[in-house]
Amino acid sequence: MPPKILVITGPTASGKTWLAVELAKRYNGEVVSADSMQIYRRMDIGTAKPTAEETRGVPHHMIDIADPEEDFSVARYVDLAARCVEEVLSRGGLPILAGGTGLYIDSLLSGRTFAAFDGDSPLRSQLEERFRAEGGRALLDELARADPETAARLHPNDAKRIVRALEVWLTTGKTITAHNRETQALPPRYDALTLTLDFERREDMWERVDRRVDRMMAAGLAEEVRSLLDSGIPLKCTAMQAIGYKEMAAALLRDGDVHAAAEEIKLRSRQYAKRQRTWFRRNREAKPLLWKSVPNFADVLQASTAYLEEFGI
């Protein structure tokens, strides 16, 4: 049987860190972050990284492991996070995967593997140069001859995925379609109990999101983004495209209206929370934990422990 782990998901500002720490204290747990932005160093306020006060001594892994300039992939996340989970299990602890990046969570739990590649390989550079010189349509047509199923899903302007698919085909002789089909047939890596924090009323979720952005601004989000820009972090890198950083950077470089930027961050964060809810609701086996307008922490904790006991932890 695959080892048991606990997964805590939910939209932004739903209390995942709080619940993960509470349950870690009770069940000898360690937290493995599943947040695609908390991996970056020097990006603390806008990513809502847990503070020392919030973690209360519970070990947290997969935080501050990459520089903002790095191109961090889901494949790299799965490789590193799986090692963290195995180390926690070897210590007799309960791994608690907590975060809101659904793709990271699903890829880790499923045991999915990724075709190996080198981001600095000559082949990738050649394909990217060909994309610029010949255009996306030419490369997509070439991909269609080898992997029509993947090509049919891609737009000619989707340079990243077209180049990646051709790279896999030319390197391995196997299409991404075939690779994905093989990995989907693999048994799950872990026996996971998933708890999904959410709100009974979406208006309460919006209010929590807005309050979080207000706290970020008070904590110095604008100054954090300014520091990143002054250090030479390029705007086009993945880290600076994150909600909060993209909007604030644009304001600082344009007219300096950080208050307008904060309002835009609230809007983008609410939209993101809505997408997260849609993603997590696809998991029919997840156990929902719903916040009321006035949060009842004792009820959520009691329900969580009941689910854990039923699961055999």
C-alpha cells in the first residue's frame, strides 16, 4: 500500500497554513508547501509566506528554494517535494502537503513523471530561434506530423508548449501524448486524504482576500517589489508575473500609484480564488471544510480530526 499523507487545499486566504500547523502539532506532522510562488527567495510579503509566529516551530519544506530569476517547473517541484515527503515518512512523521497550486498537488499525488530536459540545451535554443524565424504555424505543422493529438490542442502562438513538445519528440523519439498516457496509467504515489477549506458564501471569500491584500500593503509590499526591481530582477521572469508583483511593478515603473495597484491586486486575487475553487471541486473524494461568515475554528479542527481518524491516521 502507498504511504498515507494529508493534503490541505483551498483558495487563497482560506486558512491552509493555520490548519496545517494545528494538525501537524497533533499528529507529529511536517508541512510540505504546494505554493508555486513561495518557492522564491526574497518574495515574502506578496506570497504570504508563513511567518515564524504562524509556523509555531512546525517544519515547513519547499519554501525559499529558488531565486526569482529561475525558471522553476512543475517537474522540478515534484522531484524535490517527493524527496521531502519521503524524508518526513522516514522520520516517522506525517507529511502534510498544504497549498493552493492545484497542478503541483495533482502532479505529486499522481506519481506523474516528466520527460527529462535541459533548459539550456542547444536543441531548445535552436527550436526557440526557429520559432522566431519561421513562426509558430511552421513548427506546429511539424509537430502535427509527429504528434497530431498534442498539436491539435495548441495555438500557433503558444511558443513554450510547441517548443517543449518538439523537444521531447526529437530527444526521446516519444511524443508528449504517449508519455502522458504512460504516466497516467501509473498507480498513485500516495494514499492521500484531502481536506479542502472553502467558504459557504463567496462574499466572505472576497472579504478575506481583500483584507489579506490590505495587510500585505501595510507590511510593505510596494517596498518589497521596489527592492526586487532595483536588484535587476527582470519583469518577464515567471516570479514577477505573480499576482501582486506584476501589478505593483507596473505601477512603480509607470506612475507610482500603489493604491490603484492594490485595488487591481484585490481584483486579480479574487479571480484567482475563483479559479482555485473550480479546480479543487473536481476532486470528488476531497472532504470539504466550509467557513461561515464568522469563522468557527473549533468546528473546523474537530471535523478535520474526525476525517483523519476515519482515514486511519
